[in-house]
Amino acid sequence: MLVRTLIIYAVMLTCALAFHDNTFAVWELKEELQIRYMNMWELFQQLEYVTDEQRVIVYEEIQHIRSEIQRIVDELIQHDKSQHP
């Protein structure tokens, strides 16, 4: 457990001190994007067993996650364009 903590700390420190100004912000956005993809996957799994009334709610949640994913992708592109004009 301590070894994992030290490795995670070393990776985070490396990301924070890397050459690009927005490296940590980009890392955070990529992590957030991965979480949203996992949420989307779970919602698709829920579609296998939900009732018709619940299906409408799941569809709404899928649309919400899609908009969040698009926002994150737009921010990542904006960070990349600011680093590589």
C-alpha cells in the first residue's frame, strides 16, 4: 500500500512539474473524462434491466453524460491549442 502511494505521488509530482503549463489541468481533465466514460458504460449496463419508466431517466442521464464528455473534450482541445499554437 505504501509503495502504491509513493508511486502515485511520484507520478503526480512529475505531472505537476512537467514542461507544459497546463499539464496538471490536462491530467485532471483526462481523469475526469475516464470517469465519465465509466459512468456512461454503467448507464448502458442499466438499460439491460430497467423498467420502461426508469429507461426514460437513464436516457436523460446518458444525454447529460454525453454533454459533460463533450465539454471535457472541448477543454482538452483548448489546452492543446494554447500549448501548440
